[in-house]
Amino acid sequence: MTIPRAAKTLRRTRIQEEKEEQILEAALDVFSASGFRGSTIDQIAEVAGMSKPNLLYYFRTKEAMHRALIDRVLYTWLEPLRAFDAEGNPETEIRSYIRRKLEMARDFPRESRLFANEVLQGAPHIEDELKGPLKELVDEKAEVIRAWAKSGKIVKCDPYHLIFSIWSTTQHYADFDVQVRAVLGQEHSGEGRFEDAARFLEQLFIGGLRPPDPLGG
């Protein structure tokens, strides 16, 4: 994980911590809107309301700020998948996962767009994480889904494409928020759209994975 330059001093003061957070908030605004390549240190300094030399005291490079944000996003983004419980009821676990992902789309849209921009640019800064810890976690949860199917708790399915589909359908509400609100119109584009989305996605995924009633009822 990237350590801010100021954090390398023996004692980090409250002011230093606040300045680092101020910079990272500004960097998140800029990176999520323009991507890594389209962003500059000058833009971030302007949004942060700081001079460029002052900003560079805390983070020496644009890469350092981006790395710090990506590390946070990866940890936060994967937390709901880590919570996927092999011993739990499949419908409960999948419903909880869908809702937690939608909550993140609602509460962290900038972080979602930051990650999407990174992947769209070929993931140059996180390729090792995608091929390493992320793949290992998805492999682990794919085995959980396979076990549920093998025991007859859900229908047989490709676990990887199930996970990908949940990612894409939930993160759509962050990455394409402007389009979603425009199409839904003013009457349906309030905060209630996330609950509407949750109910629909639960019906789509859980209904599609539920085994048929052997009695035909």
C-alpha cells in the first residue's frame, strides 16, 4: 500500500492526516472524472485548494495519490464478496451481496468510476492485484457457488459469470448514473431507484437460481 510522504515522519499530526484526506478527496474527484491519464497534479491542487508545492509535500507524484485511492477502493469493493458465507443460505447470501453492492454504487459512485476508468485503460496500475488477490478471492467464492449447486440448493450455473453479472448490473447504477436518471425521469430517479433496482435484481438472480419445485407447485 502506498504511504504518503508525510506519513513517513516519526509522528503524524492531526493536521497532516487532515491534509492527506483533503488531497485524496480532491484526487478522487479529478481521477473519477478524467481518469489517470487525463488528470494533472495542478488540477488536483486546485480542487484541494492547496499550492502545488504544498500538495507535493504529502504525495510526491500523481501515481502515489492514484495508488493510495486504488488500494482503498480495492479493499472496500471486495469486502461484500469476502462476506459471502459458504455456510449461509444461498438466497440470503446472494440477496445480501446484491444489496451491499447497490449500496456501494449509491454511496461511492466516484470510487466506482475511478476503478472503471482504471480497468478501461487496461488496468496498468492494478494488473497484479487483479491476477493475484482478486482472482484468488473470486476462485474461492466460485467454489462456494459450485458447492451450493452440487447440493441442489441452487441450479447449476457458471459461478464466474454469475459474479460478473452481479458486478455489472449493480455498478451500472454508479458508472452510468446520469443515464439511469435521465431515462427514469424525474418521477422515478430519486433515492428509491436503488430499492427498485434491488427488488428487480433479486427477482432476476434469485428467481433464476432457485431450483424447480419437484412437486411442480
